[in-house]
Amino acid sequence: MYLGIYDNQWIVETAISFMSGVIFGYFLVQLVISKILGKLNKNNTQYHIKIFLGLGGICFLILYFANDIILALLMMAIISTIIMIPYYIFSGLQNNYIDQLNLHDNRATVLSIFNMGNNILSICSFVFLSIITNVNGLNTFLIVGVFYLLIAICYKNVDLER
């Protein structure tokens, strides 16, 4: 215990001790995803992707700079929901793309190829983050937050008709 001194290491240690509560909060927040997706305008999916990627970046940065355990636990509970919304939007875009190419019979194959690309990108990012992360791992929150914000700023509309 650090006798009231708030620093990021203390937050990490406390969050680990409350991990079951974080997981429970995460599952409660996950229940909201379908309601959020239902309320989003289907014609503005590209705008929604930018917004939720930007919100994800902001949440990761808040988690990095948080000196309050309640705020850190709240961010840990809602980050996954915020970053899953663009994932579901992209899944819908992938299925629309497959429909546009008339690849109905090969849908599983094409989705598998998309998934393999996603896995390769994940492995590369995990290797990169493991190389540059310090012992307590908090630099990962900073790097991912900045990366999400950069993607949100630089994101261009995906033209699936080409």
C-alpha cells in the first residue's frame, strides 16, 4: 500500500484486486451494444466508426492518466463496449461487400480470409507492444489510445463499390 499516494502502479494493483467486479461491469455494459447499434443511423456508419474509434482512444488515454481508482475501473468496464461497436459495424460492411461481389456461396471462405488478416495484424501489434512496454504495462494504454485517435482522425470512408 502506498499510504494514499496515487500513482498508476497503485491503480494497476488495485484494479487487479477488483478484477471480478470489472469483469461483471464489462458484461453489464456489453448488454448495451445491441441497443446502441439499433439506435445508430445505418446511413452514417462511416461517421459512427470515426466517433467510436475516437472515443476508444480517449478512454485509453483517460485510463493511462487516471489517478482515481473509480475512474480507472469505469474505463476498464466501458472500453471494450466502445471498441466493439466499430467491430460490429465492420462485420456488417464485410457481409455487404460479400453480397456486392455475389460471393454468397463462398461467404465462409471470404470471412475466414478477413479473419486471417485480422489475426496477422493482432499478432504484429502484440509483438510491437510487448517490445516497447515497460514492466507495469501502462505505456500500452498510452500507445493504444494515441493509435486509436490517429486512426479516427485519418480514417477515410470505405468505398465498397470499387
